[in-house]
Amino acid sequence: MKHKTKIFLAAALLATAAAAQADGVFRPGALWPDDKGVHINAHGGGILEHDGVYYWFGEHKVAGTAGNRAQVGVHVYSSRNLTDWKDEGIALAVTDDPASDIVRDAIIERPKVIRNPKTGKFVMWFHLELKGKRYDAARAGVAVADKVTGPYVYQGSFRPDAGAWPLDVTPADKDPATSFLARDHAGGQMSRDMTLFVDDDGKAYQLYASEENHTMHVSRLADDTLRSAGQYARVKQNGDDEAPAIFRHGGKYYLVTSGLTGWAPNAAKSYVADDILGPWRALGNPVRGTPEQQKITFGGQSTYALTLRRNGCTRHILMLDVWRKEDAIDGRYVWLPVEWEGGKPVVRWRDQWTLADMDKLPCDGPGD
Ligand code: DGJ
């Protein structure tokens, strides 16, 4: 093939990839091409806004069931409009060092990144499971970078809140014969599905599924945002909550979670609190739609809630993953605008929508 023809074909291919981008339209559950035309690979993800650009961090999955374990690391994409994403590469890479916690084939799930306001560093937390140990380790991993897209340098892993009792502790909680909390008191609490949240006052929190996945903890981070401060509370004891997605609206905190059915979808739940450290009150299933949609949350599981301030109104987008257990790389994303119904945040299915559509929704959350 002549050189000029090759250049022409390459340019045509790039143009097709660009045209395949979402162009301002969210299409829940559909393939979501990046700037190279490749389906976005950032599962269990979260978003950080920095200098007017959104960064989407998530689990890079590969084909097949092995893709549910970390074969590559944490992928990062950037966007200004939230629908068209540029591949920024691997933010945190797995290693081939068998002595490392993040050796290939370990489990790295639900990475979330925040910026430490004091140090200016970007701090990534994720759910870490050690290679070959199934989901037994239940640890939080932390990595740090000077640049938002990385490379992130792994700092270590731990179980949060070692040696601390929750603010809502009861005498029964302190009995190691019956309480997971007491059993794990010295070594730290089990930490599986997780997210991070930075409050308006700059304080950062980790929400993590703990106590053998039975109870969600909300835990304040130390000022360095590299570890827990030892101050935490529980959302609902034995609530069987995982997949936390939290946001703040009108001075209240809202939390969406799922139940515990592995990779299979189940009914979402929601909670509200005046104080992030509780008490939390159940608001029921936030999904509006058919009984089937409510039963399986549109086939998805919550991972993050993105808050946007638009035209004087605070808006939120609920981000869900549709897992494909047998072919992890084919997992899909369902992003839906949060609506308000009698003071409760709710989501409805939309085949497609735009931010302009979201702007037309009533801006009537409590406190607005
Ligand atoms: C459900 C969790 O939400 C996922 O992040 C993952 O840990 C799967 N369970 C594993 O079965």
C-alpha cells in the first residue's frame, strides 16, 4: 500500500473513532467509545474534577473471567463534557513482583481519587484483595501521585480503624464471641466495596462495606488522607449494604447502596442523614420504573455519585456498573440523573439523555 493511502486510511479511522464518541449524549448500558473508539475500561469507577476537567478512574478489566482480577491496573480517562472521554492510560499499574500486594492477579476494585488540599497530591484508595486469597484480606489500598493522571505510587494497604470503636458502639459490639467488630478491633475493620467523599469543610471520608459485608461503615480520614482517623460510624447494623455512592444535597447526605449478590444485580437502597457520621435513615429503593427494573436496578450496581453545580442548581448523576462476570471487559455503565420525589432521590431509566435534559428536571431537592 502506498504511503499516502496509508495516511489517508489512518486519518479516516481516527475520524470514525471520533465520530463514534458520545457527542454529548449519555446512552445507559450501551458500548461507550473513548477517543480511540474503544469501549471505556473503567469499571467500579469514580470521578475527580480538577481544573475544569473530569477524570474517570476505574478498574481496567480484560476479557473472560480472569478479567475480574487485576491484570493491568486502574485506568484513567479525561473529559470536559462527561460524555466524550480521552484515554489517559493506566494510572496505577499492577506489578510482576510476587512480594507486592498489587501483583498481577490480585484484586483491585472500586478505585476512587481525591486531591489532598494541603499537600496538593492526588490520593487513590481502592479495595484490595491479595492474590490467591479470594476476598479474605478485605483491605484498603492507597496510592499517591503528583499528577492527576498518575503514575500513582502504591503506598501500602491496611484494614481501617484499627483499635477504634464506632461512635454508635453498644456493649454487645464489644463481645468478640458474637461481634465481627470486636473480632477485628485490634487489627482493623474489614474493608471491601468502598468509595471516598470530600465534604464541603474539606474533611474526607471512606465508606466501606465491613463486618463480613454485613455493615457499611463511614470513616473519617486523617488530614493526610492516607489513613483512617479512627472516627467512624455505621450506616445500618446488619443492613447488608455494599456498593456505596454518596452525595450531599441541601445540607443532607444521601447514600445509595446495593444488597449482597456478588456480580448479580439486586435492588438498590437509599439512606439520608443530617450528619455524615449518622444516624442514617432508610429511604427505600431509589429506582422508579417497572417491578423488574426495581428488583435489579436496571441490571446495575451503584459505584459513584457525581455532583454538578449547573445554573444555580445542584445536580447529581448516579453511576452504576452492569457487570459481565463471564467477560469482564464487556461490563457496561449506566449513568442516570438523580430526580427528587417527596424529598427522596430517585432515578428512572432513560435510553439516552443529555445534560440539557437534566437541566430541565425540577430543581427541587430539599434545601434548594
Ligand atoms: C459485588 C461488589 O460490589 C463488586 O465490587 C465485587 O466485589 C463483586 N461483588 C465480587 O463478587
